[in-house]
Amino acid sequence: MSFQFENLGQLLVMDGHGPFVWTAVLVSLAVMFWLIIKPLADSKAAQKNVARDIARLTNSNGEA
Amino acid sequence: MNWLTNWSPSWQWFHRLGSPRWFYQTTGRWLPWLSLLALALLSTGLVWGLGFAPQDAKQGNSFRIIYLHVPASFLALAGYYIMAIAGAIGLIWKMKLSYMVMKSAAPIGAALTFLALFTGAIWGKPTWGTYWVWDARVTSMLILLFLYLGVLALQYAFHSNEAGNRASAILALVGTVNIPIIYKSVDWWYTLHQPATIKLTSAPSMHPDMFQPLLVMILGFYCFYTVALFLFTRAEILRRERNSTWVKELVMGGQH
């Protein structure tokens, strides 16, 4: 097993197929990144909502 | 009902699995390791496939798209089974966690099906001379994307969660008829799409030097899928169980 390209420039160009291959790689990575970030952001938002509910409840109890 | 409690090991397991709290805590312990494994496999497979695997005799370097296209397609299909089975369990045993898994599988499956179609289109241009053909494999994958989007849309089409869940589950189950069509499309119809590279029943039609990184990528995608499904389901659990004591305790505990 050896590196198939003479240098990093060749790896980017890939004999003219570079734009196709690298677009596929970048779009795939972007979509996969979104699949991780989205649920993490949703979880955070859900926890924030619960915290706000608890705070509201404690405040209203305190006033009463 | 004594027999039910006596015959407990398997049922206890089943009921524990049905508990959102148990799922949340257990997956929380697994997630760091699974994420690490997914990251290691995906980065190894990608560097290996893009830089070190030999180029294809006919297709040249464009064939390297296979290292994303095939794993994404694999999981787009496997993810549909997971969604449909979760929907069936929800319908039969009224298990709410199961519905949450079904709902979570929909956006992930849609994203992976999109990736399969997108990487396929990009691969098609230098290989077939066109980004898109209305051939059997490509069209049946497009239908898969619409099925995923349909399940997702039905979740939001009803006022009650229960009605949305049941409608989604039924659509997911009906849609499974499309899966064998996708698998067999390259055999049943004349198509531009090449036949399956990997079959369980025979040796891969690829040189081992090309096949090994593909295998690493497929394993990496399986781990990645599991991580994503856990994360989406955990977010859904927090949303739906927001009034339960354990979620409140969890949030309070996290604030200290």
C-alpha cells in the first residue's frame, strides 16, 4: 500500500476528477456534521425550556 | 398474572428498553466510545480510500466517490428497516420510546438518502456523462427519499402526537415494499447503474486493496448512524418527557 499521488496538489486534482470527488467529500462531511450538531442543539434547547419552566414555577411559588 | 412476573428476565429487559429514562442514561454512557470509534473508522477509511487505494482501471480517480456513496446508500436502506421496525413495535406494543426512535430515524435516513443520490449524481457525470438518469435504481432511491420525508411530514401533520405516530408508522411499514425493489432494481431492469459490488452470498467483485477501505467506511457509517440515532432520540426524549421528574432532576443537576 502506497500513496497514489506524487504530491498533495495531485491529490487535489486527481487527473481532472478532483472537483467531483472533493465536492462529494465536502458535501458528505457537511451533512454528517449537521446530523450531529442538530440533535445536540435540540437537546440543549429542550433542557433550557425545562430550566425556564422550573424557574418560573419556583418564582410564582415564592410570590404566593 | 403471576406467570408474567415469574417469566421475567426477557420481559424485564423489554420493559427497561421501553423506558425513555433507561435509554437516555445507557446511551449517555455509550456515546463517547461510539463517537470515538466512528471518528477513527471514518477518518482511517477516508484517508485510505482517497489517497492510498489504487485507482480504478476504467473509471480512474472518480471511482473514489464509492467510499462515500456505497456506505451512505447502505445506511439509507438499513435505516429504513430500523424506522419501519420501530414503527411496528410502536403500533403493536404502544411503546412510546419506539415511536421516538422511528421519528428520529426519519431525518437521518432522509439525509443519508440525499447523500447517496448526490454522490451518485456527481459520480455519474464523469462516468455516465450525465448527473441524472431516470433509471430503476436511481428512481427507487428517490422514492425512498420521499418516503422518509413523508414520515417526517406526517409527524407534524396532526395535533396529537399519538395520531401522528400511528400515521407515520403505517406509512413507514407500507413503504418497506420499496426496499427489495431498490435492491433488485439492478437485476430486474436494464440500468446504467452497476450491479452490487458487495453481496453477502459471494466474494466482492473488487480488488482487496480497494475493498478493505470500503469495509472500514461501511463500519464507520454504521457507528456514525448509531451515534446520530442516539442523539436525535435523546433530544426527542427530553422534549416529550419535559414534565417528568427525572428530566427536571437531570436539568437541575446539570446546572450545579
